[in-house]
Amino acid sequence: MTEPNQLDRVDWIARWQRIARRIRVPLGFLTAALYLFDLYRRAPQPIAIAWSLALVLPGLWLRAYAAGYVKKNRELTQTGPYAYTRNPLYLGSTLIAAGFAVALLSWPVVLVLAAGFAIIYIPVIASEERFLRATFPAFDAYCRRVPRLIPRLTPAKPLSGPDQSQRSPASHSGNPAASGNFSFSLYLQHREYNASIGAALLYLSLLFLRPAVGVIVTGLR
């Protein structure tokens, strides 16, 4: 039987998720508008764009690395980056967003991105943890060993036992996805390459969108 405080927590997560769903698209449009406004207002600084790579590239790598390990809804993933942090995908996204905020040198974009993380990622993480806790009895023990977001310095040893997965007999084959190693097929399955494509397009827009708009405006005059 669920205790009252647990019910309150579930209701809190559900309410926040409903709010996040409603404002996610408007928040995305607001971020895009600020991005375009900053590009129109002043040209990006090459040094800032270069420094942003120190955040964006590790973020892309972390997301790609994690995508090759995670087996959603089938196994409590504890290897690879999941031995350091429980949410390497969200940590990677945070690094990427912070990198592009650095590239623009825009405090409004920083504030909107921070608000987006708080409003969208926090309820998503809470919901996913609720599912994992209900699905895998060892999840609480995993939480005690591995931080939610900020990674630990050394990898935690994976927990062992029958409560770690819901795998079928076929999943015990000798492929990397079943053995806890990086799987390129999982990376492709999760289509994580889209993050790299999106980052490349954003950098192209930083470098060429403003000059292109200037040429168009000059030609119209």
C-alpha cells in the first residue's frame, strides 16, 4: 500500500510533468528567438565559439557513449558512463546547451536554458527514477552508489543478482549489448547521431547565418 507521502510525491511529479509538456514547445521557440536576436544584434566572437567546443564536444561524446550502453526498460544499465552518473545522457545535453550559451555569450540564453533544464529535465528524471524503482528492486542500491547527475571520480562496480534485468533468454547471447560493453548497434538504434548533426548545423548558423542575412538585406535595398 502506498503511503501518503509517496502519493504526494507521485502527484507532484505528475503535475510538474503536465506543466513541462505544456511549456516545452513555447520555451523552445523562446530560446530560438533569443538565439536569432543575439545573432542579429552582434556577430559571434570566434574565441567564444572556440571555447564552446570544450563543452559541446565532451557533451556529444558523452551522449554517444551512453547511447551505446543503455537498454531502456530491459536492464538496469550500470556499465560505461552509467557507472559514474545515473543520467549521462542528460549530463551530455547540459554540456551541449552550456557550450552554445558560451558561444553566444548571452545571459538571456543562459537563463532560458537553465529554466528549461529545471522545468523539463527535473520532472523527466523524477518520472524515470520512479519507473526504474518500480521495475528493478536493486535500483535504490544503485542510487546509493552512483550520483544522479554530477559524476563520481571512479566507476562504481555493477551490482549483481537477478534483479538487474528483465532479459529474455535470447539476450544472453555474446553480443556487446548483452555483455555490458559499448554497442554500436544500440547507438544507431537510439539515433544519437542526430545530436551531432544538430550541433553541426548550429555551428554553421553561428558562422554563416548572420553574413548570409546581411547579404540578403543588402541585396533587397
